[in-house]
Amino acid sequence: MLRNLCSNSCLRFHSEETLKLKKEVEEKNEKIYQDILNYCNENQTSFIDDQFPHSDRSIRRNGEYEWLRPNQIRSKDGEQYPWTVFNNPKPSDIEQGGLGDCWLMCAMTLIAERPDLLDSIFPSKDYSPQGVYRVKVCVEGEWKVIIVDDFFPCCNGKMTMAVGRRNQLWVPLIEKALAKALGSYSMLCGASVIRGLSLLTGAPCILYYTPKDDSIEVETFWAELISAKASGFIMCCSSYRTLREEYHKSGLRSGHAYSILDVNDEYGFRLLRVRNPWGRGVWNGNWSDNWEDWPAEMKDDLVMNRQHETGAFWMELEDFRNMFKSVTICKLRSNWSEFRYSQNVGLDTSIYQLFVTQTTEVCITAYHKESSEMNNDPYNEMMMSVHRISAEGVIGEMMTRSTRGEQKRITFYDFFLHPGQYVVMCFNLKNGNLKPITMNIVFYSSEKLLFEKIRQSSQMYNHALREIMLKDGKICNNTCSGLAIRVLIENFCGAMIMADNFSEDRWNHVKIDCNGSKNLESSRNSLLTTDVIPPMSYSILNVLSRINGSSNHRYVYKWERLNTSCKYIKPEMNDEASNNPQLQHWPVIDDSDPLHSSQPLIYGT
């Protein structure tokens, strides 16, 4: 459930345990569900969901389809099994249909390894004669209970989308619920396993690329795996899409996702227990079940005692790094607290500050609400940062920030906050674009937190950017003259340039020329800028953003400065000053420009 920021009253909220929040969402949906059941029973009819009609609008793919209920469908398992929601579900029960949603199928195979998680997705587990089902998922950071009927798209009497073997409905019901939540079945084509796990668990997920040679990176990678296993997190790995013949010889599949069941170094070897969700097709190299060099005690413990795990095998870390390109870790913590809310990202908007009373481990995820990972709509270059904030509402030190880039989902991975007050700032800086967009923001924390709604001013927005520059920006000039020019490039997908004037009575004129840059555009609509920075003030001179996010970019710049008692641009700094003797910025900006106007170095003055 997302908290709404529309009210003007001062509101405070405590974060709550995940299970409690999910139960609240389920209870709010209960009346609608019961009303549907009562209507169907009174009228002796099955449920037909008019919000997700049995038409091309709900599919949006070429082909002729008929919508059939389970008892009308010709399944592979025929009448051998009755239609049920669950029948001792296994990962091998999942069969992908005609959609390109293998990412979702993989996520479901991982969830099927955890019966408790799969069970929590369905508030009602029994087969419904009325054909009404509830599916609980987390869409764009918001817990929702999606009500669907049990009519499925078919061709020649057979299901064309995902199938649950042994006539189980949990597979097609999850797929249909997400299709309804996102608009159509076609919206499920092409995404990542991270997306699937996020939808099904609501938990933050991390993608790690397997290191190749660096010994420090390998040690860090192994430590992350050991920690994830100890925490009971869901883990999976993806093989490379190339070298199909090499994979075939080794017993593996290229471009395939596997679950990671265990990580073990108790015997002095770094081993991973990997499982093919299909239940077949296993590694045949070192440490495989039939490997001849197993120490007897190890084999009894690690192989003979785990023969019930079909499709599972052991690999040593070195072989694993060669065969798998990445590992995804889903950090599901049932004992942590959550706080979920929706807010506009812009200048004059409401945000939440949080109060931390004891040192707390925190993870934050934000979702761009208007975007979907399964479509090609353009989106903005988002960035978020966490700052201390004073009791008077003055932005202070930056604690951490995200990478800036074309992101529909931003995650701050685990970090610690010590007692104090904090605020999360969201930025949409592309082309100087300060128009509001909507983000769903989720706090996960090891301790309960208190949140209070406050008003974000344009000064807070600007001050937060300055704090980012102070921590991450690099000074590129000699500061003896009282001027510091800072440039932020790292993890920014572009560049941000800021000038500080520490002089108490002199104006600094700064010309920045970025015309040699490639695939970058300016928040000032010009790669050549000239600005006058007043005494004891700073100014964000320019923000450069990628024109094409899929192409490489290059940032180059030249700068000139002039320290003077004149508060207007000198003609030698910019020819435009000859025609406008009171020019202070070129291109011209308004004094009220929230991004580029000069601000006092000391906040609150």
C-alpha cells in the first residue's frame, strides 16, 4: 500500500513489517472479492472480468484466440489430473507459452523453490467453481491484489500462454494477473529476472556480474554469496548466450537461468549448488555427481544426502565464474519493516523526512511510475540521494547517492543510517527538465522508522545538488584565487559543473566551453556558457545529459575565469556583453531559475 502525499496536513507514519502491510492490502480487497462471489452464486454464473476483457485489447498480439475456462481446455495432462491451483508445485511444472516472458517463468521457478512465498501470492488456494481468483503482486513498488477470472487465451482448444503442468492454475493465473496489471499480455514481453522477482516478492534485488581475474573482486563476490546464503536470500544465475557448443558439452544451456541452492566452503573448497529449473540438464565437469575425484566423506554429505534435488549439481567457484555471467540476489527479509509511498519528483512538492533513533540498516528502491520495463517509452535521467537535514529543514551532508542514468528503477543497496534526521531527494535533470514525474519509493529497514511529510522548496533541491558536488565532484582548477570549479562525471552519465566563489568582495566570471563533447546536451541549451558568480555564492553552471542513452558519450571542456569587482560579464569573456552591459549569465537565466541561479554558500541566509 502506498501512502498518498496529497493532504496538506502534517502526517507522520511508522514503517511496518512486510507481512502486516501485505495483510492490509489483502483485507482491503476482501469486500470486492466477496461481492463478486456472492453475485456469481446468486446468479449461478461464472465470473467474467470486464476490466480485462476477452478480446484482442488484452493480448495485443497477432493471432486468433478464443478464451476458455479450464474445463473447456485440452491440456497436455488431459484428465489424468483434476484442475487445481496447487498440486505440490515444482519448478518443473512451469511451461512457457507463446510470449517472450522467460524472465517471468524463471522468477516463478525460483519462487516455486520456496513454498512459503508461492503460498503468500494466493490469498485463496482452492479451485474456484465461480472462476474468481486473487493474485497478490508488487507492481512498481506497490502491493496490489489483482482479481482475475479463469478464462485463458487459447488456440485450437489449447492454452497459448504459460501452462502449469499437472493441470495447475497458479502459473497461468500469475501471468494473467500481471498482464492485467500492466495492460495486456504483450506488455510481458522482454524484461529481466530482477523485474520478475521484484513483482513476485516486493523485495529489493541486486545484480552482480561474475568477476573474472581480479582477486579482490573474486573475494568480495564470494563473500556476498556466503552472506546471501546465510541470510536465506533467493539467488539465481544466468549463463552466457554465446558458446552454445561449449555449454552443450558441459551439460549446461547457454542463455539460461539457474537457481543457486547452496554455497559451501566447509571442506576448504568454494562450491556452489546450482539447479536447472527444468529438473534436467546438469553440469558434467569437476564436482558433478559422477566426478571420480570426490573425497568420500564430502560426497556422502554433499551428494548422496541431496539426491532428491532433481536437476541440481555442484560446481567450484572458478568453473562457475567461467560459465555464468551474473548472479541475482533477491533480498527478502520478512522481519524487516517497510514504508511505501508515492510522490511527485520536482521542485514544489511534498517529500518525507525520516527520523532514525538507533543505528539502522536501510535499503531504498524507487520506481518511475509512468514507465514500464516492458515498453519502449522514453524516460528521464533519474538520480536520488540521501542527506542529513536539520530541524530547521536545511539540507546537509550527502550520505549516499544513486548512479544517474535512464533508470526506471533505482536501488540504494544496504547501507547504515545513524541516529538523526534524513531526507531522500529525487532529481530529474535531463535538459534541465524540472517537470514533476511520479515515483513510488520504498524504504526497507532493519528497525522501524518514523516518517513525516514536509514541503520541499527549490532551495532544498539546489542545496542537495551542491552537497552532491561537494562530496563527489572533482575540483579542476587552482583555488588560490577564491574560485573552485567542480565537475561531476563519475556515475553521472553526463556531467554537472558547479562554481564556488569564496571571495568576500570580488565577482568571479566563469566561461565553460564543452563544445568538444559528444552525444551530450545542455540544461542551458548551450555547451558554451558564461556566468558571474557573486561573492560568497555558488552556482550550478550546467548539467549535461546524454542525447542517446544507448550510444557512448564523451565529455570535454575548457574554462576561463576572471576575478573582478564588476558584477556584469566583461566583453572579453563574452561578446554578448558588448550589446548588454548588465548581462550576468549567457545564455540568459532568470534570477528565479531554481537550478542555475546563484545561491549563498551558507545555507539559510
